[in-house]
Amino acid sequence: MNISLRGNIKEFEDGINAYDVAKSFGGGFFKNVLAAKINGENKDLRTPLKDGDDLELLTFEDDYGKWTYRHTASHILAQAVKRLYPEAKLAIGPATQDGFYYDIDSPVMFTPEDLVKIEEEMKKIIKENLPLEYFTLPFDEAVKFFEEKQEPYKVELIKDLPEGSVISFYKQGEFTDLCAGAHLMSTGSIKAFKLTSATGAYWRGNSDNKMLQRIYGTAFPKAAELEAYLLQMEEAKKRDHNKLGRDLGFFTTSELIGQGLPILLPKGARVIQLLQRFVEDEEQKRGWLLTKTPFMAKSDLYKVSGHWDHYQDGMFVLGDEEKDDEVFALRPMTCPFQYQAYLNKARSYRDLPLRYNETSTLFRNEASGEMHGLIRVRQFTISEGHLMCTPSQLEQEFKNCVELAVYMLKTLGLYEDVSYRFSQWDPDDKEKYIGTVEQWDEAQGMMAKILDHLEIPYKVGVGEAAFYGPKLDIQIKNVFGKEDTLITIQIDQMLAEKFGMEYVDTDGVKKNPYIIHRTSIGCYERTLALLIEKYAGAFPLWLAPEQVRILPIADRHHDYAYEIKAKLEELGMRVEVDARNEKIGYKIREARLEKLPYMLTVGDAEVEIGSVSVRTRGENGDLGVMSFEDFKQRALEEIKTKYIG
């Protein structure tokens, strides 16, 4: 039979699989092949081939090759745990973006010492070079198989599948796991790995379920790659906003207030204030009109928008529909509120595009296991906006929203760190969405056309759309490689009709406007977290909560220090004087540890000639003596241009 390999047709014997094709090449290439793509679909190397198939052999350089490698490592982890702790019950063990994990129900609380023991057992399993064998069982036999092994989580997973399903397994030595694959051919293919931590995780991410233990790890084909990754993670820990942000006094939390409800301290509050002013001023320049809408509404509003049916689990509901005349809910997003502003009066095509923006405080009932520092919280503030336009205006307005987001990202120094995702609906799970197949096809077709015209390099995320429309998600990773959405721009042709939003067109006919939902800088708390990590707490001068600290050498220099402070504050700068009776070296070290942009030392010489001794926070930060006027111009230029270094 003929198989196409990257466009080259090669002839092979009937009945071969992808592994056989890889093996035919021999040498180093064969050793590097981990998985396959057959006719555009990711597959296991064991997958049989048929005449005319298009085959691509995948290595660790490919995402699915990487995923397959680490998925096999997760099974080796599970086998090692079962050998050492036979009473442990296994839940799930997928590969992740940077490694793998396995959720385990065990009476033993895994300590760092336990992870070392598990690693040693994993090394034995790798050395045994056990083949991974794929097989299937009918539904009832699969349930019975895991019932006999007393694995209740596996039984539950199988029973969630349609009855009559054929269930797939992978076996390695004495260990068998429920799994759809893909996997490497044997355990000996794993060359370098490390278990990194053990934490708690609710079964299926639901806080109503039992708390399990999640063991994290990572794996690489070469020890040098693993070592480089571990060094990178050590550096990431130093930049982790959840630690660094607390150490530098940007935010804190309180058990009395609750999880996912951070308290912004003066430094953090100042940065967010600066960002909000910057965003609102820039949006005003671009024709956006500011609104202020309530933090809550009756359930009636959310029932019209669809949030009550499609998003209620993520909302904080105030009251009980069975007991109370009126039930309210804190808003998870602002769109239905701003639609009421649109409905305030009759509209015509002359009013469009109509752009409403708002600095919105939102509330979402995130699962406790999902929350992390300022990245994912239950109350947050967002640069939200909704734009009503005609079909002919849609593409230009969408482009303007993208340009605004890109401008914000470049100004903050985050643009090089982002990627784009075209989030689409999942037609196999229509219950999650409103609208018809035709409406979704139309909306996604329009967005695809616009994104292609803008030449935006995006990946497709099936099932990631909002329940009312597709969206462009601007994605960003934190220092540990965890990806989150920072900015979204969505096309919505459904909610205007639901709310009765209309405009009179040029032909005198009433029509529903298209709506663009967008953020310009995203969630302010998340942005603050990313900036702390990006700059390791050393904010650019224009964003620094304290821009300049003046350090008088002795008491006699205090008057001059406060005179400089007053002059800089008149220019709008944020300045403090360290007037403590401490040695100047101590004051400088402390200011550098706080990562302040500028320190101005003043002593007898500076007082005499009206100068300042300028130092930055860097290792070679001594800039020497400057006139006050020269320093002032230098600092003002940095602020004016929003210089990020």
C-alpha cells in the first residue's frame, strides 16, 4: 500500500502501523519518533495504516509528541505508587503543558521524602523496559475489571461514558490503566524525569468532592533539558507574583475575608490606579463612552441574557427563587447592564458604532482549587467594553479593538509574551450554547475572515467560545508556564435580539446591531500579577508606585531633601524621603531591595551646588552627580514616553 510522508509517496506492506513505518527509517530518527499524525489527526504509533493515508511522524519537538512522552511518564508514576502504596486509589493522570500529574486517593500524605521513594521506583520500572500494550473491553467487562481491582474512580469514569462503549486500556507489566492513549512503546523510552511537588486537588475539580493528592512531575528526552527546565523553574519561583508581590507589599490575603479575595496594599492599589487612568484616557481618545452600572441585578436580567441557564454555577446568587420574591446575583460580566444603556432611547444607523466602556468590578464563583494569587480570583476589575455596530462596520471596529489591545500590550512590555486563540463552539455539545448552527457558522465565518484579513497567527480552541459567540483570546503564560486568557474580543449576533436591541437602518427597517465584547487590558489584578513577574517587581518608572526615594546623608541635609521632594511632586512624581537615622549604605541597600527606580543621595556637596547623586536599582546603578534640572528632565522623559527599558 502507498503512504504519503510529508508529500512523498512511499510503498509499504499491507497491515503495517505507524511504528513500523518509523522503524523502517532506522537510526537516530526512529529513536526520536514518539507519536503520529494520520490524515491530520493525532494518533498512537500502534495505529494501523491503510492505503492512501497521509502520515507525519512526531518527535518531542511536536506538541503531541511531547504530550505522548509525558503521558507515558504519568502511567509510570501511577505504577510506582501502586507498587509502594497498594491501598492507593488512582483517579486521572494526564500530560500537561510542561509535564504531567496524577491524582491519587491515598491514606498516606505524600512528603518530599515519599516523592524520592516514588522516583526510585519509577527508575526501576523504566529500567525494566516494560512494553505498553493496548487493548479494549466491552463496557460491562471494563466496569467489572476495575470493580475487582477496587478502583472506584476508574469505575465512575467508565460509567460516565455511554453504555455500549468500547473501553480502551494500556497495560505495562502488572499495571493496567484506563486510557485512550497515546503512549510510547515501552517504559524504557523515558530518559529523564523529576517529580516536582505534591498538592491537594478535588476530584473532578469540584469542592463538593473528596480532596485527592496530586503529584506533579516533568519529563524530557535528555538530562540536560531537564536540568535547564528545573533551573528555569527556580528562577520562576523568584519571580512568582504570589510570593514576590506579597514580599514587596503589593497585596495580601486574609482567611477572615476568604479565598480568592485579595487585599491590594498601597503599592498594588497605586499601580492599578495608574493602569486604569491610562486605559480610560486612551479609550476616550478612541471614541469610547464611559458608563457606570450596578454590581448586581435581579435574576430576570440574567435569564434574558442566558447567563442564568448557562453560567449560574459561576455566579454568586443572593436569595432563593423558591422562597424570595426577588432573587439577585452579583454580576459576572457587564454586557447585559450596558445593553440597558443602549436601550435607553431609540437608535438609528447614525448612532452607530456606539462604544461603551467601563472599569467593571465582577464576581465569579471560581472553584477553590483553581484560584491562584492575583491570576484567578473571585472578585476582580476589568477594562470591559461593548460596541454596537452595523454589519458593514464590524470588521473595522473589530480591527480597532485588536489595535487597542496590541497598543496596551506593547506599552506594558507584554506583547512578545502573548499568543492568539480563535475560540470556537463545540457543535457536539450544543447544550452549552445559545443560537442555531447557522448562526454559529455565520459568526465564526465572519471572525475567521476578519482574523485572516488582519493576518493574526492564531490557534483554534474548539469548545472555548462564550455561550453566545466566538472570540479571539489573547493568551499569556505566567512564570511557571500556566496559560491564561488576558484579553478577549468577541463577536455576538445573538444577545441583541434577546434584549430587543434595534436600530433603524438606511432603508427604514429596524435591525439588530452586531455586538463586539472586548477588553483592552483585561483583568487589572491579573495584569498586575503578570507585570510583577515580568519585571521581577522592578516596575518601569511610569508605573512604579514609588518612583524616587531621596536619601539624606545626615540630619542637616533634610531640608534640602524635602525641598527636592516638593519640586518633584509638583511635577506629578511619587517621591519619598528616607529621613531615618541610618547609615547611607543601609538606606541604599533597602531601597534597592524594594526595587525602586531612582535613589537620590544628598549630602554637603549636593546641597552646596544644588545637585543630586543619582543611583538606579541595577548592579551598576551609580549614575554619579547630576544637576537637579538634568535629573528632572531625564525622569520626565521616561514617564512621558512610558519607557520600559
